[in-house]
Amino acid sequence: TEKNPGDGKKNRKESRYTVLDDVDIPTSAVAALSKGPKFAITPKFSTESLQRNVQVEVAALAYSLRWQTFLERKPQTLPPSSSNNTCGNNTCNNDDETEASEFRPSQPCSEAPLGGKMPKIPFKRKRKEPPRANNDLEKRIKNLQVDIEQLVQQTELPKQNLTKEEFKALATLRNNPDVTVVRSDKGGEMVVMKTSTLDQLTISHLEDRLTYERLSSDPTEKLRKEVNSTLKQVLLTRGYMLSFTKRFMTPSAKTQVFYSLPKTHKNTLKIRPIVSGKGGIFD
């Protein structure tokens, strides 16, 4: 099915793809493109990979449950140790709770922001295996592992929702540097067009000097340093420790990527400019 940009709504609903220019596409690719941009291809995975992923998730759950059970015990049930409260480097340490506090952030002796407590932010912490002293919990974890393994073995893997011919046809289009396949802007459809046409539309759009300005160098690194410096100054002013402010710093950032989507719902073929923030300063 071929149609030109600006066709009526009825035609756009009947077809989930648009072919611009003079691009020949295989019949098998037409069947796949007609499914629309929201169609998801069934991922390829085996029973072994599924079992491995489940084992990883169960191990993570067991790790969390063991720590939770250990920390919920009363203080008098903690392993005995010589009580020695010391203050050094502006940090209070209690040897009675060394094992339980090794993964907790240290607290300053003086009054700290937020009532002396650090904010609950999911920063990565040093991993320490929890003690396995609760026999009832270990028994429950073992039973859970056995039950889940049985369910995985009984699970039927989903079938592929594309034929081999459709996979091959889509791969042919993807590997053709002269053809670009993208989703349309607000059209809810796939667009097949020449790469040179999309490049020409994009360059013409960027040549608008009232909107865009050509830079002599990449300002990403300079902006990263300015953002880090401002954020550090604000946090230190509010009383946060230097080691805590470093958690918010952006160690590196890459130049953001510009790409465009064709507007097939317009009478005149245009593009919608988009700047991807992935990997940028604020990602």
C-alpha cells in the first residue's frame, strides 16, 4: 500500500505504513510493517535463559529478606560485642552494631540536615552478605526456589509472531543504507522513505538561522562542569556533607543526539525535530 502525505484520515486508519519516494519493499516486509509501530516482536530466549533470569531474581529477593529479618531483631539479640562508642572524623560508631551498620551511611556526631538522618535515596551501597541464622526463613526461601523452578519447567515459551520471511525482509530493509524506516509523527504508522530525502528535510530544517545557531565547539563538557558546580554549592550551603554531594554529580556526559520524524499527516512533507536526552547531563 502506497499513499502520499496529506491523505484523508480514512486512508491513514486503513494502512499502518506509508511508502514515500520510489522505494520497493518486499511483500513479506509489507505484512510486518502493516502491524504498525506499536507491534512488539516476540523476544528470542530459551528455557535455560529463563531459568537463569529467575534464579537471579530469587537470589536478589532472598538477599533482601535476610537483611530485613536480621535488622528487625531486637538489639539484645544481636551478636555480643564489646561496647565502645567512639567519635572520630566527625562520625559516631557503635561497635555493638558494627555488623548491622556497615552498609548504612555514617552519621555525623553533630546535628545533621533532616533531623540527623540521611535522605532515603537509592544509591548503590557496598554489598555485604547477610547472616543466615533464621532457619525458618531459609526453609521458606528453599521451598520458593523449588516451586518457581517447577513453574518454569512447565511454562511454554511464546511462539514467534513473525515468519522467517518477514524477519528476512525486515533485515533487508534495515541493512539497506539508502532506505530509512521510521515511525511517523502523530500518524501511528511506519514510514519507508529514502535516506537522502529525510537527510535533505532535516538539513533544510536546521538551516533556519532564526531558530538554530551554529556552534564552533561542543559545549557539553562546559555545561556539565557548570551544573555540577552550581549543584555542589547549593547542597553545601544547605549543610550537606561533601561526600554526600558527590553522589549527585554527573561524572561524564555525551553530546545529545538530534533526530527527526516525518509528518505524514501534513499536506506538505515536513519533520518534527527531536533531541534525545539519553546519556546527557540530566539523564
